[in-house]
Amino acid sequence: MPLTLPPPAGAHDPVTPEGHQEPVTPEHRASGPPSQAQPLLRQEAKGEEEEGEETGVQGAWGTATAEPGWRVWGKAAEAAAAEEGQGEARGAAAAGSGSPAGGAGGGRGSWRRLLAWLRRPPQCCPCAAPLPRSAAHCCHGGTKMAALAYNLGKREINHYFSVRSAKVLALVAVLLLAACHLASRRYRGNDSCEYLLSSGRFLGEKVWQPHSCMMHKYKISEAKNCLVDKHIAFIGDSRIRQLFYSFVKIINPQFKEEGNKHGNIPFEDKISSVKVDFLWHPEVNGSMKQCIKVWTEDSVAKPHVIVAGAATWSIKIHNGSNEALSQYKMNITSIAPLLEKLAKTSDVYWVLQDPVYEDLLSENRKMITNEKIDAYNEAAVSILNSSTRNSKSNVKMFSVSKLIAQETITESLDGLHLPESSRETSAMILMNVYCNKILKPVDGSCCQPRPPLTLIQKLAACFFTLSIIGYLIFYIIHRNTHRKNKPCTDLESGEEKKNIINTSVSPLEILLQSFCKLGLIMAYFYMCDRANLFMKENKFYTHSTFFIPIIYILVLGVFYNENTKETKVLNREQTDEWKGWMQLVILIYHISGASTFLPVYMHIRVLVAAYLFQTGYGHFSYFWIKGDFGIHRVCQGAFEKIFSLWPLSKCFELKGNVYEWWFRWRLDRYVVFHGMLFAFIYLALQKRQVLSEGKGEPLFSNKISNFLLFISVVSFLTYSIWASSCKNKAECNELHPSVSVVQILAFILIRNIPGYARSVYSSFFAWFGKISLELFICQYHIWLAADTRGILVLIPGNPMLNIIVSTFIFVCVAHEISQITNDLAQIIIPKDNSSLLKRLACIAAFFCGLLILSSIQDKSRH
């Protein structure tokens, strides 16, 4: 089931008292400090330095004054090249200073200086390159070479691959993929029912995945609700009889396969008035024709669904002769017009014959070969599809059972009849074909038409369109003004005179630009989540699909580690790191379908609780220390949550369910108070100076620290053992609200008691932690499908490449939304209370308008 958690503390909701920051400019958000952004994408940011303990040379691994990253490299290169002469040292400094020759585009000169320096013989010397403290005492040529090559390589990569270029690449990818899918749908058709009836593959052993859409597994209540007052008829041989039994068992699992095998079998559920009949007609002959002909008469009640098919008896009785095939063609030709007439008022399906496993066939069935079956199937398809001259046949070919049988026929007991699991899959496909368009299940995208645009969606499209037009007007005016203010040449002196122009951007232009970008992103959301342009598939869990990505991100997180700016408990970098790795684990949990594995599910529930724990801890700490209870602070926190509130959430809502909110609240009803209590205890200990939060120092005395570490590790492992031994999800969920805090507190103590652990953090995880809220919201619309029950498919046929491309676009979009939210928050939420109250009144009026429109639309639908 999907995990729903409140938005974690964002840029304006610090988790630590020291984490309060002034509003960040768009430029700062776009770049960010290198400790947060450089592991993935280039940021025009500041590096961090500190003096080496013994060498006295600045390194990039410390936490002293900040300089641009390229200047750090320039100083390192200058120090390294000092013995080669002052000329080369000045050249290296020029490369670090950002000059046109050696700064932004001086890669060739940088490599030349590096190679010149590498020619020097190895010697023990003060480290010229930024090195870890372990190598700062005495380093040799190999270590210095590796350090300089690493820094230079990272600088060159970051120069050509930036956040901006990544987002442009993502935009190009979206446009190309959208064009390809549009062309494919025009060429191959837009009817997902055809894909459901004719194509698919197995995920694992028993999970059938139709091509391009998701198949819902119907429950008894859903099946009865769909088929109320309906009549379904199955006509054919023993294979059709098997399909009939499997279909009926979806409605009534207790229905037994008994009675006359070579006779008619009725079924009726009187409560829901569902009637399902099997009519024994093993050959396509006059008997079958007469049965179908009766239904074509106007005075007779027609079945709502007709499922027919037969051939193996004709092959068996006539010993596989060619004359029997010719007679089959003649008979099906005479039946085709009757089926076509019935298909105008009922759903008619012709089931193609499944292959057989010839090695298991008994002697009296040896003449039933796959070659003969293929010939009969070709005849049926050719005749039924050509029964109408100028239009497409309304009789639908149920050919997907052939694909299912090809994978499972070896499990057959007699070589002719399919195993029960295969029959259940075919019956569920029939149920999806008929019921998806009636019940519209969230995870049943096959055979569902595209939902119509709502009134609110139309108004939103108009609003964003006007914003785009307004921004283009501003851009054109600004461009013309810039041209008019170009430098002009003084004819007397021959020098250029530059006009003084105001390059500041007006708040209105920033507002329009933000809405313009947000409109494009919402269009992509609509294409992925509502327009049925891209494909969707079901998830299938295996241990490797969950644990291998976990190991991969763990390695990346450990590789990209840096020193923290401060060493207090739950400092800003550490909480960003915590949110980051938790969000990545939750994303992997969702896309791999690991909720079916109970031990993983229970540990993910702890991560969800930890987000709420951070919320309680962070807000309590801020209000306790700052004493800021003003309306501006409250609005800053509310702004990030407002888009998940009704009625704005109605724009992209499928089905609201109060039970989900109740279920989430019950699971984590205590953990926010646990976070507040922990914040109170921590602040009290800090005030009494009980804690030692210096760099490299343990949090308590050595004895107390070791004792608490031992207790924390034991508690952490004990909870994991208990969660792994859970047998019943409902029982474990009952205990979760009370015991989840144990593992959360154990993790905090393990992470913060050792001084060395408190002094470093993973910049890789922290970068994702900065956009964890956006990642959490966007995953439901542009990465997953059907409320986390499925996966969005941008590139069909290649699951690995699809995950890579969709994840890249997903992360870029989340990062851009983070910037847009920050820009809008600065403009819409001023610090002046009077202005803020006026804007709050406007926002309230806006929501009232949405509420009225939503009510009007709901009434018009009903």
C-alpha cells in the first residue's frame, strides 16, 4: 500500500535551532553549497577549507573560510608548482582566479600544468593538494597525483555538466518521448483493450503483465458489483468449460467443478443477480450456429457477454484431416455474421485455441498437434476479421491465452488442459476487459478511457497559459530595453561608454516566470498521470530489485562525505542527510513493490515515523529558542503544505478516502510528541552544559558514551529482529506506534555520540534531503503510477533503461519545483503583517472560489 507521510521540514522549517536561514535567493537555491550538490550536479558554489594539522597548507576537507572551488584548486596547483618557477605558479593562480584564459575555459592549460608537476620525482613533502587528514602528515607522489587528478577531473566534469544543463536535457527527453508515444499511438492505435487481449508477458512465474497497461485483481465484492444484473454465456468445448469455472470462482470461490462434463452448466448468484452459463458445443457446427442464432432475435434476451471457441474436438474426431479444416472454415463463415450482429449490442469474444504439450497427450489425442491448432486459429482470425467489409470487426479476438499457455502448458496434467493458475489469469483478463470501464479501479488502467478534463483543470490550464504569455511579453520588453542600452562608442575618445541600467528583476516577472515553469511541469504531470499518453505497468517484487539499489546508494553515500560546519546533535547537514537517505530508501521501496515483504514494510514504517519525529523535534526547537510565533513563520510552514489540501488537491484527485488518513494517523499518532519530548530533553541538557559537542569529542564521558552506544546498538538490532519475525501485518501495525521510537532514538544516539561520526556527513544524501518533500510528492505523478501500485513506462521493452531515464527526469523536476516553491514563497508571503493579511484574504477567496466550482462540478456529474 502507498505510504503517506506529512511533508518533512523544508528549507524554512529547520530541524535544528541553528538551522534557521533567511530566505534563499533563486541563485542560491540553484547553486547551493558544494557539500550538498557537487556529488551529482555542478553547482556554482563555495568550497570549504581548513588548515592542515601539521603542514599548514589549506585543504578542501575542512570547515574554515569558504572560497570558490576552482580557487581552491588554483591555490593547490600554485603551491605544487612553486619549485617549477614563478611563471608556472602565476599561470596556475590565473587558472584558479577565473580569468578567460585559465578559468572557465582553461582546461587545456590546467592539464598541461598538472602534467608538468607530475614529472617531478616522488618525495615526502607538505601536501600541496587538498587531502584527507589521514594523508596530511606525509604524502608521496602517487597520493598527490590521485588527489590532484580527482579535483581536476571533478572540476572539468562540473564545468560541462550543470544543474541547468541537466534540466534542459530532461526537457528535451520529455519532448522526444512524448512525440514518440504520440506517433506510436497513431500508428498502432490507442485502444489498451487490444493490448490486454493480445499481448503481455509474465513477471516472475505467475504475475501476468499486459503490454502498456495495468491489470486489476478483482475481489469478490468488486466482481459482484460490476456484474450485477448481468448475464454471461460461455460456449464451446472443455477448454472453454475450464475458463467458465475460473470466471465463476472470482464471484464465488466455493463453486465446485462438478456435474456433467459434456453438458450445460448453469450458475446464478441471487444476491447480485449475476447469471453465468456454460453451453456445451464442442464443435463449430450447426448446433452452435442455432444457439447463437436464437440470441439474434429481437424478442429474446441477449447475454451481455459471450465467450466462444472450439477446434480441438474437430481435429480429434476427424483425425486431423484437411477436410475437417475445410468444413471448419465453412461453418465459422456461416456463424461470423451472427456473431457480428450480436457484437453490436453485447461483448463478443472468440477464444483462439491454446497450444498443446504433445509429449503428454494420450494416444487418442495424438492427432491434436500445434501445427493443426495454428491452422485452425489462422482460419478463425481471417474469417472473423473479414466479416465486415468496410469497418473493423466488433468480434474481439481473445488471443492472449495462447501466450499464457506457451509459458505454462508444460505444467499441464494431460498436455491439453491448462493448469489452474493459467486459467485464473485468463479469467481475470476477461473481468478486466468488461469491468474496468465500469468500476474504473485505480490500478486497472487497461480498457479505461481517458478521464475528461475537469472545470478546475481547464481553469488551471488557462491560468498557466496566461502566465506564459505574460512572461513572454516581459521577456521581449526586457530584451528590447537591453538592446537600447548597449555600449556606444565615443567618437572623440574612441572608447566605449556603458549606459547604467538597472538589471534587477521585478517581483512580477519572477512571479510570472515561476508560474510559467510550473505550468510546463503541470503539463508533464497531466501527461503522465491523466492523459494515458505514457504506459503504465504493474510492479513485481524480488529481493534483488530492492536490496541491490539499496547497496548501490549506500556506496555512493559513503563515497561522497564531507566535514560538517557544526558538530551539534542533529545539525543541519546531518538532518538533511537523514531525510535524504530515508527518502531514497522509500522511493526504492515504492518502485520495487517491497510492501509485500513484511520485514521491509515494518522498517519503512519506522522511516515514515522518523520524518514525523523530525517535524516535532524541529518545530519545538525553533519555537522554544527563537520564540517566533508570528504569522509569517506559521505561513512559511503552511505554504509548503497548501498544495496537498482540498480543494486544490481536487485538480488531480482520483478517489478520496477518509480511511487512508485514519490509517496513517493511527500508525504514527505518538511519534510527533516523541520528537518534541526529545527536543526538550536535548535543550535542557544543552543548557546545563552536560553535553560535549566539540569537534571530535564524544557526546558524554567515555564510560557513559560507550554504555549508551552499547544499549543503542542492542535496541536497534532488537527492533530489527522483531520486525523481521513479524507474521501478521495487522498485529505488527498495532504495536508500531509505541515501539517505533526505539529504533529512531537508537539511530540518533549511534549517529551522534561518537565525535567523528557527528563531524562528517554524506553530501550525496544531503542533496536529496534538500528536495525530499518534492521527491515525495512528485513520485506519485511522474515516476510511479496508480498511487504507487504501478510504474510509469517511458521506454517500453527495456525496464532498466526506463528506470534510468524516468528517474533522471523525476529528480530534475523535483529540484525545479523546489526552486519554484522558494521563489513563490518569498513573493507571496511577505514579512510585513498587514501585507501578509491582505494576501491571506486573497488566498482564502481563491480557495472559496475553488470550493464553489468543485461543488458545482460534482453536482453536475451526479
